[in-house]
Amino acid sequence: MGMYHKIKVGERTISPIDWAMTPDMSFGTFESWGGRERVRNNKEMVYYFFIDNWGEEPKLCLMERAVKHARVVAEIKAPPELVKNCVVQQGTSSNYEKSYAINEEVREWLIATVLDEQGDSRLVVPRREEVRSEDMGAPLPDDDLLVEVKTVALPAAEAIVNDEDIAGILERWNFFEAELNPSGRFDNFLVDVGVPEVVVDRRTSLMWQSGGIDIGSIRHIRAAITRANETGFAGYGDWRLPSLEEALSLLEPVRNGKGLYLHMAFSREQPFIFVAAQRKPGGYWFVDFKQGRAFWSSGTIPGGFGRLVRSLR
């Protein structure tokens, strides 16, 4: 019967609570072909509690999750020691893993204190989302400016890249990477070509999509690229996935105003993107602009975003 507890969030009643769902499991359920089951219905919502330990103090939160939708709908004002003890029980974790499952003590406190008719709704603080237009930064220089730029030709073909190859790639091109090469810097020369959907880097002779493709499987991303080429996105029909090197060239050594290691001219809506590189014995490579790194994800078809690129040469 635990699946049918209710919680009042403002004027809204949310039910059921999924006690089996965790932050780790949500990736396998919604973004990859792993996990306990695969959710394919874009409208199907799952609600679960988790500990958000990204800030100075851990917080107990309620998550609303779907295939293309994830947001914290409320913070629960639980006793601080209860939440901290739950974090301590997690043991040592990676810098990239700061969202934790709740333990049995937190679950029992929730049932006794905030859930169902007897729950104290004053302890449930709704998170209100601000609707704002995205800041794309200062205007880029016009492409017709007569500025001499030393160009480089980055590898563009699909590739097999293994873990031990990453350090050499970063060193060869002096790409920034938050852990492996924090002092690296690849200087792009981004220009405006009069088409709002794209940004051109004259240093690499690449035209980039300034936005991107919504989260999905690699199969979904490739189908979206095919559609973009068939419809002539931004007037061209030769769009593709970037190589690992091409995507790494966009990493900037300082986070921008959107919290990404990326130029402001690119949208924040694609925090990590697929690249045209696989790992042996398994996995797909991504470039993560939020954490400033290259990483691979296990599983046959992991979930990620896409950002189109085409060569000008």
C-alpha cells in the first residue's frame, strides 16, 4: 500500500509516491535501456523523494520525473540531523554524484509527518519555476570582419575512443577538461553569420547549432539528424554529430552565467551531448558542459542531448 501515499504541494495533491525510485535508477528508467523497466510514454510522471547534497546543506526534496521532464517540485523541511545522517550513510561518493536515495528513517518520518490526510503541509515548500528568456550573451562579431585567424583541422570522423586515449587528446589540442587538464584552453573564434540558429567557429571552420536536440537515445538523435538534413535545417543538408575533439573544442575553462563551461552563444538546454565516438568494450562518449568533462555511459543506448555540426571546408 506504500505506493499510494499522497502529499499536498501548495494547492496540488500528488499521488502515488514511488518508494522504489532513486536518482541512480531514474537514469536507467528514463534515459537508457537499463534499469527495472523502460518508460516510453512522455506523459508518464513518477514522483519520488531524494536527498539533494549539491549545496552547503543537504535537503530533502520531491522530484517529478518523466522521459523529457525532470524538476524538483518541493523541498521538505525535515529535521536537519535526519537528513545529514542519511547522507553519512551513503559513504564516499564521486563529485558528480550528490543526489542520494532516502533511507528507511527518512521514509518513516515522511509517512508519519507530511504524507496523507494527517500530514503537515507547512513542512512542504513548493519550488516555483521562473520563466525567463535565455541570455545568449553579447553579440558575436560579424563574419565579414577582415580578421586573420589561424585555423586548425580537428578530426571529424566517427571513432573508437578508449579511456586511456582521453589524456592524449586533451594534451594534443590543449583542450580544457575540469579534472584531467584544468589548465587547458582552446581558443575559438566564434562569429555571427546572420542565421540565429547557428554559430560559426572560424578557428575550426565548423558551423554549430546554437541550440540542439532534446534528450533521447542515440537512435533518437540520429533520426533527428536525418530529419534536419531532409528539411535543410538553417539552409543545409550535411549536418552530423560532432567528433569527440570537435565537441571538446567548445569547452571553456570558466563557467558562464548559465553554469556551463561553454560560450554564452550556445543554449543551456543541452548540458551534455552525444559525440561520434564509442568506447570498447562498450559505451558511448559524451561531452558534459555542466561538469566540464568527457565521459562515457554504459548501457546499450544511453540518453543524451544532441548539437549539430557541419564542416565549412
